[in-house]
Amino acid sequence: MRRGGLAALAPFLWLGVFFLFPFLLVAKLSLSDTALAMPPYAPRIDWSQGLAGVAAFLRGLDLETYARLGSDRIYLVSYLSSLKFAAVATMILLIVGYPIAYGMSRFPPAARQALLMAVILPFWTSFLIRIYAWIAILKPAGILNAALTSLGLPPLDILNTDTAVYLGLVYAYLPFMVLPLYAVLHRQDETLLEAAADLGATPLQAFWRVTFPLSLPGVFAGALLCFIPMVGEFVIPDLMGGSGTLMLGRTIWTEFFANRDWPAASAVAIMLLATLLVPILLYQRRQARLVEGGG
Amino acid sequence: MRRGPSLFNRACVFAGLAFLYAPIALLVAYSFNASRSVAVWGGVSPRWYVALLHDRQMLEAAWTTLRIGVLSASVATVLGTLAAVALVRSGAFRGRLLFSGMIYAPLVLPEVILGLALLLLFVALGLPRGFWTVVVGHTTTTLCYAAVIIQARLSTFDRSLEEAAQDLGCTPLQAFLKVTLPNVAPAVGAAWMLAFTLSLDDLVIASFTSGPGATTLPMRIYSQVRLGVNPEINAVSTLLIGLVTIGVLAAFFAQSRSAARR
């Protein structure tokens, strides 16, 4: 239909200029070198020389930044540790989120609406503020330790450790895991479980052989929705992690703001993007299918 | 007939909600704490709210954030509505795959990458960074959320109503504005609310795209948090949470009331 295509024009142009094009700039910058200038990279296109300027600029691009990243172990370590944090946190989220989503789907419809709202609401309230709330709880002289001490228990020193990062990731992303799981679970046909019971399955068997396999689309959706942004998470490792907590989002931030190494920040961003490309395409295909299936 | 929730189901849901809300409840409670220490309860006092009123930098940041939120949410809602129409109504058009990719990718893409990409664009264009570059940054990311919310509603809308309006003499544009848009209005309202709260909340994209003189509230909170826990942050957080909760509940009830009417 032409009309739909026409409506796409404005958002298409906007996203082209402010989303797609900037990624080409990131790719270009990752091939540049750092320079003591503002902005701090070279080469830059010298438009006054016309085509010769463009040619000189193209000759100035090289893979040096990537070679530099490859030779410094810290980038590899932070790359692997980002993937580990995101993968482990996704597993924990599945284990924590599934019983919650399943429990919600058992409630009568009116109560389900209220519960759904209750799970969505924290997602709308500030991410940063919710992480800040945990800092006040976990810090050495914080609420948790005050409670532990008053009970006569030894204090826990969790803040600025990997444990705190996992806690923060699970806390912040829990709604993203529960919602897609709930979406598949509350639509499930109850009579299937009755049929399984009639055929002699115990409730546990019925769950593993009927409910869980049927909920797999929700499991994949939730896992992708959590895993992809968590790999590049910045706020949680920065505020709750220790100085040794290496994650790519934090590396990009540090290279950019502290070290003013724009090419390195860009190259790390490209690496991160290349890693996430497959999960993002999977997620997009799922979304597109949902739309075509009538939403 | 569906079986009701078992004791185990109730316990899981209750524990999940407690986990989600306990830290927020503690944050709100301690914003009224008379003592400076987070762990010592010194009685109820409004002193941190009073301190907030005298914190010029914080107030300025709040004002900047609100203006950025309203502007970027409004532009994002218009663009998001158009994008939703394109996604639902058009079958295949040139570049459709690219288009839907550009709508869905920013929803999951790490913000650090988006922020860096936008910053490089502004540097390449030679634009001075500040208020307007943050507005553009927030519009870009939130328009995708707006598009997804409106598209969900639009795909359940009965198109024959619009066709009937056209048979009765409306132009396609009139039919859209007079029939379709009022029908999806609750979703449009919800989309605006979501775009607004995401903008209020954003730290990463604002930090990359902002410049001197355009410090947003999350940037201000972040720099304070790095220095340590401060009860004034609890007070400003409580106000923000209250504002967002009222807005979200209003959008939710508007949407469920209009759904019940149909």
C-alpha cells in the first residue's frame, strides 16, 4: 500500500539520519587514529582539496586500533566477562522470573491485570534511582548491615563486588523477563493439563512435558530481551561493581570520557555490535512475526 | 475452568513483588529520615525536601530535564504514530526490512553504543552539544518505543470503520484523523507517557549528547551518587517516582476504561 509507505517517510528519514548514519561514523572512527586535537582523532576529510582530500583521508584509515585492542589483554577480558555476566544473569532471571510469571497466570483475570501493572510499574520508574536504592541498602554502613548487626549477625560486604552486579542486573531486568513469559503462559490452554493428568501424568511431569515446552517462545523472547542490553550495560557495573568489574559498556565509557581515546571506544562499540548482531536479528524476526500474526 | 493460584503460586508472586518494591519503599521511607545516615532512623522530617528547594543546581537540572522530556516525547509520539501506521498498514514497501530493523533495534541495543554514535554525528556535523542535541537523542530512542505501543493497538483496529468514513465522503486523511486516531488515542497517550518517562530517566544518552549548561537530573544524580549516598537524592528520587507513578496509573486506567467500553 502506498499510503503506509508515505507515512513511513518522516520516521524513516529521522532514523536514517540519527540512527543508521551515525553507525557508519562509528565504523569510520574505529579505523582512525587518536590525535592530540579536538575532536581527538585523525585523519579528517579536508574538503578544501576536493577529491584529493577524500583520497588522502581514505589512505589514512587502517586497522591499527583493532590491532591495539587485540594486543591488550584487558579488552579481551572485559569482552568475555561481559558475555559471562549477561549469560549468567539471564539464567538467574529465567529461574527467578518463571515461577513469578507462572504464578501470575494462575490468578483470575481482574487480579491478573493489577499484577501485570505492578510488574510493569518499576520498569517505568527510573532505572538509575532503583540502582541507587540498592546502593543505600548494600553499602558497608547501609540498611542491610544495620539490620544484620541488630540481629547479632556478621555484616556482609557486598557492594562493589560481582555479586552486587548480578543482583543489580537481576533486579533491573526482572520485568523484561516476566512480561514475555507471562504473555505465553496466561494464554495456555488449561485443558491440555487435564488431558495430561487423565493420561496419568503427575503435575510435575505435566509441567515439564506440556507447560514448559509450550512456553519456550516466551523463554526465548525474555532471554533475548534481557541478554542483549545486559552485555553492554553501563550503569550497573559502574555503580555497583568493583574496580575489577570489567564490562564492555563501562570500557567504552572509560575510553571515551576518561582516556579520550575515541577510536578505541568506537572499535569496542563495533566489536560489541558485531557480537550482538545475531541475537538482535533473531529478536527482530520474532517481533516482525508477532506483528504479521496480528499483534 | 481455570484452577485458582495455589499457595506456591501466591508465594512466588508475592516474593517477586516484594523484591521489586522493597528497595523503592526503603528509598521513599528514608527520604523522610531526619538523620543524615542511611542506616539510622532519626524520626520523620521534611528537611531533605527543604534542602532540595535551596539546591539551585538540582532545580535547574530538573527544569532542563522536564523541558527535554516534554519536547522529545511530543516529537517521538508523532513520529512513532507515523511509524506504527507504516508498520501495520503497508504490506511490502522498498526498505521495509530496514525500516522495521531501525524500529526494533534501538529497543534492545546497549545505550552506550547509541550514545556514542549520536555524539559522533553531532561532532561530524559541527553542532554544539547541549539542550537540543539531547532532545534529538531522546527522540530517536523513544520514538521506537512509541511506535511499538501504538502499533499493538492499531493492529487490532477494525479498518472497515475507516473505509466507511471514506464512503461517506471523508478524504483518507480526514478518515484517519476523525476515526482512526480517536480510536487509538489511549495508546498514543500511553506512548507519550512512556517516551516522557524514558527521557526523564535516561543517563547514558544524555551524558554523551549533552554539553555544558545542559545538565539533566539523572546526570546530576549520577555525579552525586558517585560521591556517596545523600538523603537529598532520596528526596528528589521520591518526587520523581511519585510523578511517574501518577502518570503511568493515569495512562493505564485511561487505556483499560476505553478497552472496557468497546
